[in-house]
Amino acid sequence: MADVAAAPSAPSPSPARRAWLRFKRNRLGFWSLVLFCTLVVSSLLAEVISNDKPLLVRYQGQWYLPLVQTYPETVFGGDFDTETDYLDPFIRHQFSQPGNWALFPPNPYGADTLNYFAKEPNPSAPSRDNWLGTDDRGRDLLAQLIYGFRVSVLFGLALTTVGVVLGVAAGAVQGFFGGKLDLTMQRLIEIWGSMPELYLLIIFSAILSPSIGLLLVLLSLFGWMGLSDYVRAEFLRNRQLDYVKGARALGVPNGQIMWRHILPNSLTPVVTFLPFRMSAAILALTSLDFLGLGVPPGTPSLGELLSQGKNNIDAWWISLSTFGVLVLTLLLLTFMGDALRDALDPRKVD
């Protein structure tokens, strides 16, 4: 009998594909990523989910978009030319008339909405009107958590991005060139790392008006040093390998060797530490807000809510809900980091 031709073997997946499959096999890390991305996307749509302005209004045969345009109260039968308060019982009554209607978000409160028509003094406990209660200023707590989560995540992402860029650049230069440049930069990093970061933040907060941009710059000055050590070690190891020596022998410029050859093979610690760096950034912002050194007053903040919970012990709903959001966020990032570390571990066998 003729020999049966062997079936062609399927091509082996790429290293990135294998790492992704290992990551998916870690169910806790994978579903943490799904849940975290869902929460982030939901917070980016906060104006649609939680807002004191209707999404769409039909009034006396006309269509209105309060989210896009500001309308005076007189448009809806009021007496004043000021901006419409859509929580006003009179405006709500106007919308309930035959032929009129308004489509409100699921939570009809914004980040800075003060409910002047509340039935209980502030801070009020959870109720049908305010699902998680209100803070000591009368703002809806659920809206504060949604918008505060968005501020924390976006700030953590920005701080992590800046820290990664600075850390990778500094570590790559040190590890690739080595010698006196490496020793000099290491001494400078040690001196800079010994600076009292909290005292500098207090001084700058007293001199300059607080802003998210200023806070991002100040924290970025110190947030890159830990990562640069790992990148430096990777470059010190990889620059001695044969493919780097071969590129040098062919006359490839140093910048191209660093960018195209060494850096892609040195990104494992960078990618692995991204969730943990983001957790540290969110914790830093929350801690500074708790101390009153963070975002400007009026900006939704998890740290400010924790401070309110400390000052209002009887209002347990403020501390409990804020602490729950913060713990859930940090747990999701930690589980993602653990799964990512296992997925990129070269010792793991598929």
C-alpha cells in the first residue's frame, strides 16, 4: 500500500499569541480585565448614565437636547431667563403634561448637582431618589463615585504613561551605554529619589493654585525611577547578546539598535508592571485628595469622599461605598497584573 501522506502541521502561534492564550486561561485575571474595561467605558459615558439634564426633551411639539445646548427656564414655561433646573418640580410637571415628555439618564444627578428639593437633611441615607445617599453637601453619592472613578482612572493612566516613557528612556540609555554615563545617572537618580516628595507637594500646593495638570507633573517627576531600574537591567543583559553584536558589526546606528532590537525584547517587565503602576497612581491621587493636596475643590474625587466619611462617622454610606469602589478597582488591577506576569513568564510552558 502506498504510504499515506502526512497531514501538514498547523503553524505554531506567535509569542504574543501564546502569551494572550496563557492570559485567557487565567480566568480571574481575564474576567478582571473585562470588568475593569466595562467600568472604564461606563465612566467615560458618565454624562449619559448620571446627569441632571435630560438626554432628550419633547415639549410643545419641539425637540430639545439639554446635554448639548443650554435652555433658559422660560422655554419650558418658567418665569426666569436663568438656566433650567430640571429637578424643579414645576419643570417636571411641565414635562408630564400630555404631548410633553423628557428622557432622563438612569441616575438623574450630575457630579456637582445640589438637590435643593431633597426631603431629608444632608448627608442623607440611601433612598429611592438617591440610591447611595448624598454627601454632606447634598450631592448624589452615586454620581460622585462615577465621576470620581473616571477622574482617578484617567489620572492613573496618564501618570502611568508618562512614568513609563521617562522610565524606559532613562533605563535604556543607562543600560545600553553603561560605563561612566550609567554610574553618573545612577548617582543622580539616587539623589533625586531621596528628595521628600510629600514636602515638595505641600510647598508647591501652597505656592501655586491646585490643578490636575500640576499634580500630574509633580508626581511624574518621581514616578519613573522604579521602572527605570528594571529597563536598565534588561538592556545591560541584552546588549551582550549575539544579535546586538551582529547589528553593531553591520554598522546599525545605536538608536536603531535600541529601538528596533533591544527594546522589544526588554518590554516584559514594563508590561508586567503596568497594572501595578496604575494602582499606585490611583492610590497616590486618593491619598493626596484625602489630605486636601490633590485636585481642585469641586472636582469629583474618591479621596475627598473618604475625607467626608471620616468627618461624618454616622453617614456610613459615604465611607462604605467609596471604600468599596476603591478596593474593587485596586483588586481588579492586581488580578490583571498577576495574570499578565504569569502570561509573560518565559518559564511557563504551554
